[in-house]
Amino acid sequence: MTDLTSLTIAEAREGLASKSFTAVELTDAHLAAIEAARVLNAYVLETPDRAREMARAADEKIAKGEGGPLAGIPLGIKDLFATRDIRTTACSKILGNFIPPYESTVTSQLWRDGAVLLGKLNNDEFAMGSSNETSCFGPVTNPWRREGSNTTLVPGGSSGGSASAVAALLCMGATATDTGGSIRQPAAFTATVGIKPTYGRCSRWGIVAFASSLDQAGPIARTTRDAAILMRSMAGHDPKDTTSVDIAVPDYEAAIGKSVKGMKIGIPREYRLDGMPAEIEKLWSEGAQWLKAAGAELVEVSLPHTKYALPAYYIVAPAEASSNLARYDGVRYGLREPAKNIIEMYENSRADGFGDEVRRRVLIGTYVLSAGYYDAYYLRAQKVRTLIKKDFEDCFAKGVNAILTPATPSAAFGIGEKGGADPVEMYLNDIFTVTVNMAGLPGIAVPAGKDTQGLPLGLQLIGRPFDEETLFSLGEVIEQAAGRFAAPKWW
Amino acid sequence: MSVDATTVRRIAHLARIAVSDAEVPHLQGELNAMLAFVEQLSEVNIDGVEPMTSVTPMEMKKRADVVNDGEIADDIVRNAPDAMNHFFLVPKVVE
């Protein structure tokens, strides 16, 4: 039965329709795989009873010919998405044992379409991190290892549990969120496909907020097609999120296999960093050649403000986080530390409940928004953000359909290897992905090759607003050329 | 710009996060590393540039001014650390 876990969503959909296996069998295979892979720490909560109940319901619907687009497909859900009556913590001690009395819009749409909840996935605390090391449940292990080495590597972050679970066949796909690269960087580190849709494409309602003008939900899956299938269910207008956009959701899967002939692909010169590893350079030019061979035209483009995206992000994101996280006060939910007056109660609860990275960001955010510093930091950063967005707009106005870049500056690294002395060292992981969040654009990371140590590397495609379809078409071309990569099972 | 120990304590109080004296030097170093990193923004010419206020150019939707939710007091207090009769309880604020 274990081979059921290696199917893609598209293959499982076929197998369920042709009655080769049942949704219950498919779910049971995944539950067994999860149990055998606890060493990876990908799940922070397993929900086997709920999973079997949902799978049985899916089987009944499939038998009656009423199965939805995801009927019986078992998924993992990042612990940032509120799930009704199921513990949701954002992997923070401050949310300890929070049981939401409501369901996030994105997950409710997945259940509407018949998907099965396997459990909640690990992530960096409040999605702040690039290695999944800041989770209060401890780090996640990447199923990938360097050739001939037993060193434990990070799966990237913040959606590290999602990426690790998808790569290790512990779910067929997973939800994730991306504020500065949190879908695309872990996807690149685990040879999975991850897409951050255009800001406004997926409802943020019921997702624990980090930085509201940057956060966006998206899927992580094993193929471009599977990511497209999940996207269709996750996307859509929601009156409960005023930034959610009221435009029709296309059939993203129809974009898979569509010709990319004549498309203009921008290669931005500012992404060619000094000291960039040769293997990243090589991967990037290989990817460009694959797209060219498929009929696309390569054009060099310039995005002059690229280098300012990461510093501007580290003003905007902490500022918004400090304001969003003000709600954790020990009064309405979450951790409360006893104290003799209310101010001390707030201060002690928040000191005990937030981890180091979250505390650091709340403090820097508080500082840049404080009286006398707002103009110098926050206002300036929001102006720089306008310039970053304009760079992309100028590029698209010249007829460029999408932009090709590396997804990350390196392959996965070891646990405890980065950011110990200087937090900025960790932040540099998002150097290629963060521009996309600052401009609100869609970006996809697809596996494209391996480094000299046998670790996966990914390429990123950046698209025009609400043109995720082009990213799926181009992503598929890279997937066809590069092939798929599976982590050898050692756990 | 950089922050001194007094500023670190002031920010921590504004953020309502208790910080012990022993933690201040360490936090000060980390915050200054972040501030040094974002310092490069000062070289960007932002004359006449509008700050970004909306990621996607769109008009803010407004819902009809009607009651469409409520009567869920049990749900609201369900996760409270301390509650009584649908009220949240906190340490005494008014003498």
C-alpha cells in the first residue's frame, strides 16, 4: 500500500475515479507514512480520526458521482491556517492550545472540494524564518541529505513542514504561506513546486497574520500540474478579506502543457550577484536555454532597485508584524503569565510567549514606527517599495511575459549553521524571492537540478499580476526538461 | 542610526515585552545589526515618489452596513485564559 503515497494528485484523482483504490486506502497509506517519519518533525499535529472520517465521506461522494475536484486527496495544512476545532498555533508558544471556532477561507475551500486533512504542519514561529528553526515545536528535517553525509539539513522556511512533508511523501500536497519567500525557498530546498500567487488571489481570512501587505497563501506540491490543481481550489474572492480580488479563478491546470512559443522571458542582470556559486549560474542559464528551446525568446532586463528590496522588507515586514502581533496580550486567548498588574501581565506573557526571532522583529518594528522615526524608516521603505514595483511594471510594459531567476542563493544548509551571530545572514536567503512580495506579484519555484553535493536547486519565474497561468506553463517546460527529483528514503 | 541600551528598554516597554537587564546588550547588538543593514536605503533617491499604500490598485470594498454575524459569545470566550459569564477577566485596573 505504501506506493500509493508516491502518486501525484493527478494520478490519484484518476485512480480514485477508476476505483483502483479508495480514498480511505489512500489516506491510510499516508497516515502510515506519517507515523514512520516522525523523526522529520514535519507534522505538529496528526489528525488521523478526522482524516479517515473525511476520506469515508469522499468515498461516498465519489460512489454517487458527486466527488469534487479534490475528492479524497489527503493534504497537510500549515499550522498558520485556522482549522475549526483543531489546534492552531502558528508554532508559537503564545498560541499554546488555541482551538479556533472557525475555519480559514482557503482550507474551507479545500474541504468543499473534497480534500482530506491529514494534520497540521510545522513552520517557523508566526512564519518568521527561512529555516524552520524558530518553531516552538523544534526544527524540521529536510528529507534530502548531502551525498555520503548524515548531516541534518533544514528544509527552508517558513513553510518547512509543508515542503518536507510533500518531499517525503507524507501528504500529496500542502498549504503554505509566503511573506518574503516562505513558499518558494523551502520548495527549492526540497525539490518541490511552490507558487506564491498574486497578492489578493487567495483570501487571507483565517490565516494567522504576519505582515498583511505581503502575506499570501499558496500550495506546495510535487509537480507543476498538482500545484495548479490545488491553486484552483485555494484561490477566489472572499468578502471577509477586503484585499481579496473579485475576479474569476481560471482553470490553472489547462495552462499545463500550453505552448510558450513567442513568450518573452526577462533575465534580470541585477540578480547576477557577486560571488554567486557557479552551480547557481549554470542552473540559471540551463533553465533559460530550456525555455528558449521551447520557443520562448530571452531578453536581458534591468530591475535597478533589486538590492533595496531586502532592506526595505526588513522595515515593512517587522512594522506590520509589530502591529499584527499586538493582539497577543494574554487576555482573549493564548498564554497568560500571572502578574500583579495588567501592564506586567502583558509584558510577562509576551516575553514568555514569543521566541527570539519574533521578539527581535516586534522590537525593530516598534522602533521604526515610533515617534520621530516613522518618516526615516517606514515611509522611506514604502517609497522604495513603489520604485521596486515600478521596475517590474516597466519591464512588463516592454512586452516581457515572465522573468527567470534562481530561487535561492544556495542549496539547503545544516541546522544551526546560519544566523547564529548575525540575524542578517539568515535573511539573505530571501534575496531572490522578496522582491516579488514587495511588488505583490506571482512567483513560482520549480526544481531544476542538483548541486555538486547532490542537493536540489530551484529556479523562480516571476509573472505579471494575476497571470499565474503563464507561470504554470513555463514551470511545466522546466519540469519536463529537468525531470523530477525524489529524496532517497533513509528515515 | 543605532540604538543605545536606554532605547532598547524604551522600545521593549512600548512593545509590551519584558526584557531583563542581562538581555539588553545582546538585543542592542541584534537591533543595530538590522539597522545597519537597512541603512543602505538612505542612498535611494525618493524625491517625488509616492509611498505604496495599496499593493494591488483597487478600491477598498465596503460591505453593507448590516448585522451579519454575532450571538457567538461562547465561541469568543472559548480560548480565554480567564473568563466569567462571557467577560474576559484581567488583573484589577481601576482602584
